[in-house]
Amino acid sequence: MLDLIYKYLNNEASEDEVASIFEWIEDSKENKDQFIALKKTWAISATDESAKRSAWKNIEIELSKVKQKKRSKLWKYAAVIVVLIGFGKTISLIYNPNKITNNDKVVLESSNGNINYINEEQEKNLLDIKGDIIAEQHNNEIVYKASSTKRVTEIHTLKIPLGKTFKVTLSDGSIVHLNSGTTLKYPEQFGNETKRNVYLTGEAYFEVTKDEKRPFVVHSNNVAVEVLGTKFNITAYPEDENMHTVLVEGLVSISEKSTKSSNTLLAPNYKATWNEKTKSFDIENVDAGAYTAWLYGELVFKDATFSAISKKLERSYNVKIINNNDSLANQKFTGTIKVKESSIDNILDILKLDTPLKYSKHKNTIKITNSN
């Protein structure tokens, strides 16, 4: 992995190699901390080639001396190297006064360690550590522009809090609508690699710019969704039992990621649900509009259990619902909820009309019980 990271820092890694690095990063918090420490060291010493070589050499020497179980301690020393090399020069990388806990803000993280909290009621340019413009923000949308300038491929991670949605236009022109509680990881610039790889946790609607030479691949859970140019919706929240893809327009290829098995072609108005137990896809004809209604602030249900509905209500209204009402748990519902025009209290009051229940609220937690 060190060799791949070295290539990445030297702007020599392919897009697939960059993807491998960031899969490794996601394996553990320790890996992520290690990478950020190295990346900061590299960025800070980048203006001095001899210092850069020396810093890397020192890290490699120390890594070869210690056992695997002791490596986590070494990266604390690597962080010290960052301070010693860059003190007074790029201190903003180490101390960020905006780096605070803020669970209701959209967060944009860069692989160099920078964190931006997005105020959705403003328009501004987003800058990298050198002060170059990498994207423009227009309220609740970020737009990246394709760049011909050769630069290190930064991986950006966009995190959407519960109760909010957001939109991002990637450097190839592809548009991604992100639902609440969603995380998308993508390269700042796609470059000239063979595939355009992005990584999704949560729910997103993709409008992919067509490029026959470079397929667009969404990695989510154990599934890879590959397209050339089309429109589709993916739902892959960690707390959900299954991940599914609904095609709106065009054609997509879906496969189990690690072995490339169970490759399936999906046609418009069909849904593919990945079954982790059988390691296969369940295909069914659906109304695609019901799965993309969230784009217009609506939740559409058809014979849905309250358990399924409550998960969507939690995400849309940023609440935690604890249901101890057996009658409600066993019911199924069909209908549409206009999220922006309704409150969670409105919805629960409507449920009370035909289902005996009581509910109480404390901060963001709602407890539903029997009426007696």
C-alpha cells in the first residue's frame, strides 16, 4: 500500500489505484489517520523537493523498524513531522477553527485533511490549500469544472445530514442529487482514466454524462453499478436490509463487486435488489417515479410497513422514532407525504385518526405507544 500511496502523492497513480487506496482508507479509522498524516506531510513539504524526499524516507525507515501492531504509534510521530516541516507555512492544515461538531451542516472533506462546513444560503468559490478555485457553490449545490491543469487527484467526500438534501455537479458534468443521511466520495477531477469511480452510502439520483470510453461506476456496499450515460436511483443506507437500484432511463450493468458475479443488465422501470444471503439480484418491474419522488420533496408508499415508513421519516425530519405500538407496527400504508408541507406532528396526528396511539417528543426522539 505504501507504494500506491507514494504513486498517488507523486500524481502517478491511476484512477483505479486511487480507488484501491481509498477502499483501504475506509477499512479502519487507523488507516484513515495514517493516510491523512502522510498526505499532510507531503503537502506541506511539497515546495521543497529535498525535504519531501527526506520526510518520506524517514517514514519508510521507521515503518520498516516496527511491528505491524505498533504502527499506529508511528503515525503520531509523522504528525509531529508535519508540524516541524510546515510550522508557520501551512498552519491552516493543522488548526482549523471551523473544525467543530456540527451535525446539521453539509460537510465537504478533502483527502488532504481540509474540512468545509457548507452554509446552504450563500454563493461562493471553494478553494484548495493553494487558493485555487476547485468548484463553485450556489446555495445547496456545488458545481465542479473540468480542469486541464495537471494536479494531484484529490478525493472529496460530501456528507449530507439528516433532514436535508443536496446537489453536486461533478467535473465531467454528471449531476448527483443526494438524499438526507447520504455520503458520496468522488475525485475532484476524473482525469483521463478508464473509469469514473464514485462511492455511495445512502441514497442518490444520478444523471450521468455520456462517455463511451470511460464508464461511470457507482460502488455501494458489495455492488458496482456501471453505466455509460443514464439516469438511475440507488438506495444503500447501512441500516437497511437491502440495497437496490432503480433505472429511470438508459441501461445499467450491475454486479457483485468483489467477484464480478451475478452480472445483471437493468432496463428502465425495473428495480434490482441485492440479496446478500443468496448473493444474487432480485429483479422486478416498478414505477420508477415512486422511487425518485424524494427529488421533489415527496415520500411515496405502497403497501409499506410502518417500520419502512418510519426509517424514511427519520431521515427526512431528522428524528428518532421508537414505536412500541403493536397495532401500528403490523399495519401497511399507501399514500404520499409532502415533506416540506407537513411536520412530523401532522403525520402522527393523521395516523391517530384510525390507529389508537399516543406519542411523546423529547428533543429529536419520538416515542409511540398504545393509547391506553
